[in-house]
Amino acid sequence: MTLLLIGTLLGLAGAALAAVLLGGALGAGALSGFALAALLGLAASAWQVRLLRRRPARAFSVFAIAFLLKLAALLVGTLLLRYLEPIGARADWRGFALGFAAGVLWLSVLGPLALSRGHHQRRQAAL
């Protein structure tokens, strides 16, 4: 999980840099989208690790449920920012959608990599 946490922090730093460069509501939307995706990705990875230890046969179902939750979060977040003027003025919905997509992509690479690395280390320790 250390790889996942460090990678997430590096991704958040990159998203913060992009937010500063974009500026305004577009940058705030991109940063908030990435942050929400990172939160959901970390929660999904922790859930997968827990389930892999207890019931390994259900690991794929957690992956599918996490995907659907991320899709729902993208839809709800984008619609809220698009149609609610008070929050839409602070964070742009297009920046949110792009930041969320970048965060999901980033965590979709790091999550399974960290899971397989941890599994390999546990197998080596068992031998």
C-alpha cells in the first residue's frame, strides 16, 4: 500500500500544479475531480486488499462495484457542478470531469500494481 499512497500523493501534487496553471474555476474543478477520484480509488483498493485476504473469489466483484461507484460519482459530480450555479461558479464541471478521469486512470494503474506487488511479497515470505 505504500506504493499506492506515494503514487496518489504524487498524482495530487501534479493535479495541484495543473490547477495552478489552469487557474480559476477550471483549475478548481480539475483538482476537486482528481481528489475525489483518488479518494474513491484508495477506498476501493483498501476494500480489495481486505477481500483478497478473506474471500479471494469475490475480488473481481469488488472491482466491478468500485467501477460502478466511480461512474456514479462522475455523473453526480458533473451534474451538480453543471446545474447548481453556486458551486458551479467555484469549480467548472468540465475541469472536474477531466480531473476525475485522470485520477481514475492514475489509480487504475497504481492500484492493481500495488496489489500484485503486495501479493508477491506475501508469497515470497511464505516460502
